[in-house]
Amino acid sequence: MIDKQLEDLATEAPSTIAPQVLLETGLADGYLRHPGPTGDMFVSFNPRGISSVSLESDAQQFEDQFEVQFRRPVFPVKQLPTRLARALDKALATRRLGTLPIDWDGMTEFQQAVLRKTAEILPGEVRPYSWIAKEIGNPKAVRAVGTALARNPVPIVVPCHRVVRNDGQLGNYYYGTEVKRAVLEAEGMNVDTLQDLADRGIKLTGSDTTHIFCNPTCRDARRTTERHTVEFRNETEARQAGYRPCRHCRPAAVA
Amino acid sequence: MTLDTVGRVNSRIARDLDAAFPDLVRDMQNGIYSGVLRMVPSPADAEDITQETFIRAYRALSEYSRERIHDLNLPGWIWTIALNLCRNAARTRSRRPRTVELDRDAFSGGKGPEAMAMESDENRRWRQLLYQLPAAQRSAVVLRHVVGLSYREIAEATGRPEGTVKADVHRGITRLQEALT
């Protein structure tokens, strides 16, 4: 009789135990809502660093997508670990990756190379897919670069929105071209000017005082006054005019 | 758990700890929590100790060799950790700090924090009854009848011979019966 009473003392563990254990052992990621450049976003992390950033607005949808993509659970947390919080705030304020740790596990070496290169593009600038391909020593892999960027698990912090089509058009974005435009504009990019150049087939601009040609959004190109700016449709045209490529934005071989 | 399934859990853990561990937590958490709840002062302590037990188990298992994991009496071994923490809990009452703090408000399913904070009279009575037992009898009774461990597993967990454990359970039950009448 007393055995039965004791048996009945067995109870269900609170639903918070397993998530907390899995978080603490790094077998699940934590996530929270965090302000981003165009409103709130979800940020997930684990002991290796930031594992994903999502502009999704619904928490359940975010969790479901995460678990399909990463095949491990993700749980809401109160706050980021202090060091990660500091690094993330800095990365978002400066719009540069800086020392923010990213969980690169589960990415191919190629995708890592693409994303690390993408992280070098400064805020206010854009580069074509072909530029990334060339810079990582794989000039023919333009399409693969597009795929790697489309699967960027950490948008915003690794600024895949700064990579545009080779013809200068904004191109695709996981959350749609309009969101890409909004994110670029939020960091001070004049998308209309960019669009205008693309529409006129202008891929490079140079300065007639230095005889250097640049990607149009290169910070050096933007310093050139309108009066001294010359426009080129391609590299050959620029070279024939006696211009050399900029050493900062390395525009050569932009097809 | 039968001996056979225990053996298979051991192999799974030895093969891929990270893949097997979440299932181990899911399978064992109710037992650990139910038992710990009867040996510490509050449900909050029980939750904390149950978590800490699994976290320590994970860290230890990730250091162990395959052979060592194969030879483990898992329920007994895990309860060794839990019992140690229960003993310490009597001394230090503070919550262990976590590197990441779960957003508990988001967990309404199962037994939420509100339900936990409100302890029933029934629970309080049992806590008092069990608290009157000597520590060895209390843990033996709880592990045998609340958690459902075998005498062999309890012997492993408590580091006492099986015969002594049987005697502890028997004496504990007798005392409880006396207290109840």
C-alpha cells in the first residue's frame, strides 16, 4: 500500500529541464529577438558563435526552419552570453563582422571562403558575384558563389546583401529584392544611383585626374567629384583609355 | 529499463555521445527529477540539481573511453552524480549560474514554473515524512519505490552493498508505515 503511494510520487519533469541541459552542453542553440537594420530579427548562437540570423517575424516559423536546416533543437533564451552580445552590438553598429564569432561548422570550405570574402565588403559598397569568385581564386564559380550566398545562414552580419548581379542589378535575396534594397539603403547606399548605372550598362568608374578605375561604389570612386568621373562599360574600355585598376576594390576581371 | 535496452543505450552513447545524449535526457529526466524532488527542500532545487546532474554526466561521458562507457551501469552511475548534488544542496542553497539562461516564459507546455512554485499539501507532507528518515534510508526508499531502480542500481548509486540497500529500503518503509498510522 505504501509502495503504491510512493510510486505515485513519480512526476513529470518540468519542460524547461531538457532545453536548459541541451543549451548548456551545446547540443541545442539558443535564440532571441534582436534589433536589426530593418526591424527585429532572430539571432541564434551556440558555444562556437552565431549560428543563424533570420529576418523571419514568427518565432515558431523560425524554430521550425532552424530545426530542419541544422537538425538540432533551438530554444528561446533571455539574453546572449555577455561577450557575444558585445561583439554582436559592435558588428551591427559598425556594420562589420569584426571579432564576432560565427559558427562555421556545417558549411563547406567553399561556402566559408565566399562568406568570409563577403564579410570584407565595406558598408556602403557592393560587389558583383564574379568579384567574389575571382577574389577567392575560383573565377569560374560565379553560379556556385550565388548558391553559397543564397544559403548564407547569417545574413546581415555576413553582408550577402552587398553582393549584386554582374550587370549591376540588385539581384536576388532570400527575403526578396525589396528587403535587399531596404537593408542597403539603411546603411547609406544610394540604390537609385546604382540602378541608374546598371541600366546604362556602366560597370566601372574612373577618375580623370588619377587615371584609376574602380567598382562604382568603391570608397575611392565615391571621393571623385562628378566633374572628374569617367564611366566605363568594361575593363577593356578602361584599360584602352589608359586607366589602371584600383588597388583597394580590385575591379579587374569584372566581366 | 531492461538490461538489454541499457546495453544498447551504452553502445549508442559510446558511438556518438552528441546524437544519443538528448534521448538519454528525455528518457531519464522524469525519474531523476521525481527522485531528487523527494530529497531536496524545494522543486526549484530539484530542477536545478536535475539539470546539473545531466550537465555533469555529459561532461564526464565526453571524457570517458568507449570501453568505460560500455561497462557503465548508467542509471546507477547517473544517480551517483545526482545523490552527490543532493547532499551538497543541503549545504549550499544558491542556484547554479548558467552561461545561457532559458527564457522560461516561453515554456507553457508541461509543468510550468507556476505549477512548480505551488507545492501541494500532499507533497509537503511526503517531504516531511521522508525528511524524518536517515539519509541512507531516504535515498534507498526513494530510488527503489519512487524512481524504480533495482537494488543493484541503487547499490551502484549509493556505493553501498546490495544487502545493505535492501535493509535500508525495508527499514525505511517500516518507519514510514509507523509514521503514517
